[in-house]
Amino acid sequence: MTGADLTALFKKHPIACVAGLVCVACGVAMYFRSGALGEAQARFEEKDGEAKKIAANVRSAAGLAEQTEEMKEAGRQFESRLVRAGQLASNLQFFYRLEAETGVKLLDVRQNPIPAPRAGGPRPTYAPVPFGMSVQGTYPQVLAFIRRIESGPHFARFTNVTFTKSTAEKDVTDHMNVSIAVELLGTP
């Protein structure tokens, strides 16, 4: 077929030739755009996921400022309840104040050394600060002393409490000797 034959065919059937060219053009366009459809679908799903995350963040951010302040206040309260291992005088003052308030007699009170962290492990932010003490008093006084430690301003864990009857000769009342080992949460 020559160019003259094609021109004659076009003049004889113009609508059919134009329709054929449009079909070929549509087929070529569809071939080249078929890969773009998958990419467009993936982009849509990605944008849809981001939109859902943003919507969830907007819903969650309604009271974010108040919640942040509450968390900061809780952190300040937690820090105020910690014992500082290096402040020996103020740590022991806590127990002397309880002695005066409950009426017991502190026979001995001492802050024990903090156990060393595991070898190769990170240095802990918080550590139990161990205390050992001997207390003398009546049973209600001693229990009040223990309860005050337990419900006091510091986080406390008793590791050992031993009650014994006082054997002093001049002691005719129901006094007890109590050996207490307690750990207060603190910073090393």
C-alpha cells in the first residue's frame, strides 16, 4: 500500500479511519498508563494512612497540654519522694522525726551502702537506699513507727523486721526491741 492508496481509503471511509486511529491512540495510552494505575493506588493508600494518623493525632491532642502538665506534676511529686543517698543527715533526720512523733526510742540507725550495679550494665537512675535500725518501744508505738515509714513521704520496702521482747531488768512495761531493715527508693 502506498501513500496514494491510503489517501484514497481515507477519502472513501473517513469516519471508519478516524475511529480506527482513535482506537489505536486509546490502546497506546492505555498501555502506557497501566503501570501508573498501580502507582496511583499505592500513593492513595499511603496518603489515606497518613490522613488517618493525622485524624487520630488531632483527636488525641484535645487535652494534650493539660495531660502534659499533669505528667510534669506527677514527675515532680515522684522526684520529691526520692531519697538522695549522699544526703546522710537529712535521710537520718526522717527517722529521728518519726522517733519523736511516735514515742519509740531509736537505739541505732544507719544508712548502709548501696549495692553495686551489675558488672557491664548501665548505671541505674534509681536505686534502693538500705537502712538498718534498732527500735525500742511498746507494741503500739513500734507498729505506729513502722506504719509511718510505710505510708510516709518516701517509697519504702521492708526487707526484714524482727520483734523481740525487751529483756532489760528495770523494764517492767511491755517494751519490745525491733530490728528493722528497710530500703527507701532513691538516687545513688
